[in-house]
Amino acid sequence: MHEHQRFDDQAATWDDDPGHEERQVAVAKAIHEAVNLTPRMSAVDVGGGTGRLSILLADRVGSVVVTDPSAGMVQVARERIEAAGLSDRLHAVQTDLAMDRLEGAYDVVWSSMALHHVRDLDALLRSVAGLLVDGGRLAVADLDEDPDGAFHADKVDFDGHHGFDRRRLAEQLARAGFADVSFMDATTILKGGREFGVFLCTATKSA
């Protein structure tokens, strides 16, 4: 619970950090280049926080459901969506997709910097596969493997993943029902005088 609490507390000022904005712009650009998005598509944003990534990609798809376990983030996302004039096509719901079910079938699922907070990643990936239509596309951006945990060194209670080994993540995706897994470098994050790589991983839901 403490992670959700921390995000609740930080939600209101989250987008004030220029690094967060740069990251989401870079991830949105990478997704736009890697996935053929069309206005007929429905999307789900996993761990969407304030909804910034989905707002950036809103013009490329028909509708987006922004999901996040943090009530504070979802509240901010609803305000941001309304301020952007996108309430007819985007809506935010508080849900943890590793445990909860979302109704409907979707064409694309995207996510930025959320997976490393999910303890049971296999459960989440199976859940996401269940949301996608056959041939549906997954696009997730997250940290490359950070074996010494430097990225989250300032979070004493962090109990997620210290980034991801691309090969192992590809194997997890295959087990969850995805094919055509590929990786590209999306951006880097400068933190504590070090640069951390962020990848974009795309995959297709197997029929």
C-alpha cells in the first residue's frame, strides 16, 4: 500500500517535474513510431498516473481508459483530461490490473514506467493479454536493468523491480501470450549524476 500512498501524495505536483514531461513526450514519440495507431482503436493505459502519456497520444486513437491503482493519480488524471477537452474519449479509473478485471476488449495497451512497480508481473501481463483483441498491440516503456538498484536508491521502501533484462522480459511476454516482441531505446533518465536507459518494448497478442 505504501507505494500507492506515496503516489497519492505526489499526484498533484507530479507533472511539475520537467523530467517527467520530457520522458512522456519521448515515450509517446517512440510509441507513435513503433505502433500503427489509428482513430478506430481503443486503448488502455496501465499505471497511467496523471494521464499525460494518454493525453499526448489521444489524437492518434479513438478512446483511452487510463488506469492507475492510486486514487490521487486518477483524480489528477480526470482533471487533466477535462482541462484538455478530452473527456468524451478519455476516462480514468482507479484499478490495479494485476488483480482487478477491466471490462471490454481493446486494440492497444500502453504503459510508461509502471511495470517496475508491479510485483507480480506475470499476473499483470496475463491480465493485459486478456484485455487485448487477437493481434492487439502492447507498447511498454520501462527501465533497462539496474542491477545495483541505483535508480530507486532514495526510496527505502521500494519493493518493485530494478529495471528489466530485455531477454527475460521477452520470455515473460511470450509466456503471457505475446509474440513479435521487440525492443528499442526510447529515452534516458538522468538521476543522481547517472544516466539510466528507458526502452520501449512492443509485442502482439497471439491469436
